[in-house]
Amino acid sequence: MTSPSKDAIAQLKTCEVDGQTYREGQTYQPKNTRKTCVCTANYNATDDAAYCRTIDCGIEIHYQSDLVQNCAPVFPGNMRGCPIGFECPSEKTKVVRGLNIRNLTAQCVFGNSTLIVGDEVTVEDTCTKCTCNVPPFVTCMRKNSCDSTVQ
């Protein structure tokens, strides 16, 4: 089997996404989405459904017991991909009410607590921030780099 020639590689279409260049056939994850896309010859600078798919983590299947307890999924710092764990209510978690400036009524649940959009939950891990942003669930983000000595 021969490897593709440099000319053939040079002729491949490229896709410019979030400041990165991908060659035809490479996969990428656009920022601020939960999608995986493939660079194709038909690339038109959109997250086209024909070449992108939503990342399905099977949360309902794999994390059923955490969901029943109204625990919050923890995502890596870029908020892409699937949860890396769950934060569940404990004696150390605390709801911090945000300023409901926009007078929103949409609510999230965390354990037995009901939160409104903008409320936060402090958890034991200081590198993890949990907020009610997209009801009905509180979601948490774990910082990619964290100095655990900072409180």
C-alpha cells in the first residue's frame, strides 16, 4: 500500500474552524457546541447537520441513579463532550442565590433544592463551578487547570 502523494494531500479541501485548519476527512468539535463534525469538500463554514452529529453521551442510560437524585453533571472546562462525573448534594454543598435581574422563572433542581437561572451551587471541589444556566438541570464545569490551594 502506497501512501498518498504530497500533491494529493495538497489538493484536499481545508476547513477553517475556530482559528484551526482541518483537512478533508479530519474531525473537529466546533466551540460552544456539543457536536463532532467532519471536514468535507462541501464545507461551507457552518455546523451543517449533514456533516455534524450531536455528541450523545447516553446520560439517561449510564447515569440513571445520579439523575434520580437530581445530581449535576460535571463537564470538562471547555464544556464539550460528555460528563466526567456528577456532583450530588451533600452537607458541604450550598445554594448561592444569584441576582434574578431578568425576572426569570425557569428552574433547575439539585437534590431537594429548586434554583432559578443564575443561582449557583458551591461544592467541595473548588475547581468545579455549578450553576443553573439551562433548566431543568444544574450543570457543573471543572476548570482545565486549577490551583487547588486557592480557596
